[in-house]
Amino acid sequence: PGLVTILNEKADVIDALSLAGDLTDFGNPKRIKVIRGELDNNPTVFLIDLTQTKSLGTSGFHLMPNDIIYVEPINRKFLITNLTTVVSVVSILNIIFLGLNVIKLYSK
């Protein structure tokens, strides 16, 4: 993520992503947006799917000066980033319920 300056006048989305260090593990290659024009004056947004070769021919694939490239995160980013916490909480709850069942069983 960040600002990347491209000196090549014939750059495309692949060039920009390469200069930025490729997609992160959380970047969705099917949902890349190229935003062109003034942000406050109804910009044109191109949706590019890098998994489809037909996206290579779209007008948004070849970059223009001041284009913004936004890579949407994958849907399961929250789960992946918090998986350790979720597993820990579920394990603790499991131990608590197991302990309560054992206490209930032996208290009869």
C-alpha cells in the first residue's frame, strides 16, 4: 500500500502492482478498482479481475496520470487475522462448559 510513482507512460495495472510489491495476502485479485478523474467530480471507476484475461483489454487496465488503484480486501480477512483469538476463546469456553458439566455430574 502507498504511493507509487511510475515513469513509464505506457504502464498498466500489472506494472503498478509490481512496483508496489505485488498484492498482499489479503488483496483480492478479482476486485481491483482503477479510479480515474477528479474524486469530487464523479470519477470513472473500472473494475478489473486479474484472474480473467479479458480484463487485460479494458480501458481501465492501461493507466493514465493520477489514476488511483484500490485493491479490495478478501472477504475472509477478518477471520484470517483473528483466527488465533477466535480459537483461544472457543477453547476457553469449551473448558469452562466441560468443568461445569463435571461439577454438575459429581454433585448429584
